[in-house]
Amino acid sequence: MESINIKAGILTLVLLLFTYVFYLRQPLNFLSLGAAAGTAALVLIIALIYFFGTKFIGYAIQHKFYPNIALRMLLPFVALTLLSWLVYAFIEVKPFGSSKDFLAILSNFTSRHLLYIAVCTTLTSLTFSFPPQKDSITDALLLRQNLLFLVATIFAFVLSVFAVYKVKLIDQPRLDPKYTLYKSLNENQDLKHYELEQLPVSEPGTILDKPYLLAHKQELVLVSISGGSNRLPPVERIYKLDQNGKLINSVNAQTLISADFFPLVLQADGLLTDHSGKALITWIFDGNTSRQAKDRIVKSNDWVFVPLAESKTHINMVYFNKTAPFHCNNLKELKYNGNRYYDITLQKEILKIKVDSVFSHSDNLGNCIEKKLEYYSSAALNFSLLRLNEHEYYIIKPTP
């Protein structure tokens, strides 16, 4: 018994060090005395688990296991794998939406923990198997019992994996294979008659406003604005696209504002001004970046600046696939996050788009924002637009 205690104590120290190297691999930093005390208590609990666990395995090896080194390593390995999986499933596995998601969960468990379990059980088994016991029991009954335990444990593991799959799988219709044809906007689309490309018009931390049309020039104007609750949010950058969707010009707010002229805001008529509204900039219409007094501006009759209306007839959300539970304080009916599948009907083709994880938390209070996909078009333009989540624009144009 004293020999078992000594070996268990040595193994405890070795396994603690191995656990630290395998999982942490970084120095421990304590911001408070309480954090240090909590860590010390956790280490003590783990050390006790290791000590009594290795001691139990050592006793089993010497008195309950057939004296075969392969069995003495396999039996603890499969038993600890089953126990670890049950703990992992109870703590870590959340409801999921498809078999693919569950395979990812299993892959994460095996890649992160199976090697660790294998090293720990191998070290423990070898430590307690040598030197060999002279009075080891070698009868056939013990061998059959060990093999039966091995098979039963493996069967229990397989059964538990299946049980977790059935219990955690979100109840919904099976995803039709046709939805595998749907791709995210950043993926290559299999289109015969159209091209889809992202416009380089996003600014970090800003929102891309709805598109505007300059009818007399057949140009499209995109405006990057700062988020917030202002009636006229500050403009960060303005972009102009020609009739074919080519980026032809842009201006940064920093080149227009100054200490006495800020922030830059866009009026409904397309003129730029500041918080006072006494001076105006006509850049959107004529490219002039100079400030002019409000009462001296002479607007041309063809300065027509109109927002494009979102088209509801061309875009259709055809399926919502639940992927995980999700709670939102501001969206009472929402119970799950998931992926949306859209059909975008073009003149010669249907564009099939997938939008992943359409809900996300916007603050620490549990409020959420929804990732929206919007479609815009105009007879004056040779292309149409998709706006994703108010942060990305994509143009759809016919292939040459």
C-alpha cells in the first residue's frame, strides 16, 4: 500500500505538470489575491483527483487486471474516455442543428482531449505495471472479465455518443440537399450570366447607408456613416459609382471638415453641411469641395438626389436552418440562431445566397442585432446591389 501511495504521489506531480503544459502553455498571471487563492484551491482539487484516481487505477492494475500490458493501458483509457465524454457532453455540448455540427463537436473532443487521456493512462499503467507482481492472477476467468469490461465500456461510449446526438439535435426538418448549392457572398458563385463582386467601400466601425441615385449623371452614391442615434449621423466617406458599377470617385470627411466646420452631415437633398447648416458643400453634384454660404447656393434643376428603394420582389428568404439556441432581450420570439437561405431572382438566373449566423449580441444586456440582406436596383443602372448587414455592398452585373 505504501508503494502505491508513493507512486500515486509522484504521478500526481507529473500529471499536474503535463496538464499545465498540454492545456495552458502560458505563464499564470494573478490580478488579485483572490484569483491566486482560487487558482491554488483548483490546483489542490485537481491534485486530489489525480492522487486518488491514479491510486485506484494502480490498485485495479495490481489486483483486478489481467497481467497484460496492452489490457492494462486499454482498460483505463476506455473508461476515462467514457467518463470524460459524459462530463464534456454535460458541460460543453449545446444544442446543434445538423450532423455536420455534431461531427465538429466530436472532432473537438478527440483533438483536444484523447491524446491527453492516452498519455495520462499510459504513464499510470506503466508506472503500476513495473516491476511485475510475482503473484499476479493469470486465470482465464479474469481475462474474460477484463475483455467483457472493455467491450461493454466501448459499447457504452458509442451508445452515449448516439444518445447525446439525439438529445442535443435541434428538432427541425432535415436540411434539403438542394441548400448545399447556396453559398455565402464571399464565396465563388456558380453563375452563368452574371458576375458578383464586393465593393471596397467599407470603413471600420461605420455603417453603409442605403444607396442614392444621381439621375442626371446615372451615377450611384454610397455613403459611409458613423453609427449612433443622431437624426443626421456624421458622414465618414462618400463614394461614386458609374452606370456600370465602377468606382470612379470618393471623398473622405477629413478633407472637408475643420475646427469650425464639423461634423459632416448629408442632407436629404444631397448637399453636405455641418451642425450649424450655414455653409454647404456641393461635391456630390459637381465635385466641388469648397464651402459655400447657404444663401449663395444656386441649385441646378437636374440636381436630383434620390434614395433607391429596397426591392422586396426580387429577394426571397426561402429557408431558415436553426444552428444553436440564442437569447435576445429585444427579440422576444427568437429562440435559435441560424442560417438563412435566399433566392434572388435576376432576369436570366436565380442567385442562391446563404447568410450564416444571422443574429448576434449587440451589447452586454443580451440585446441582439439581425444580419440583413437587401436588394437594390434601378433602370438607370446596368447593375444591381446587395447590402449585407449594413456593412458590405456587392454588385451584380451581367457578364461581358
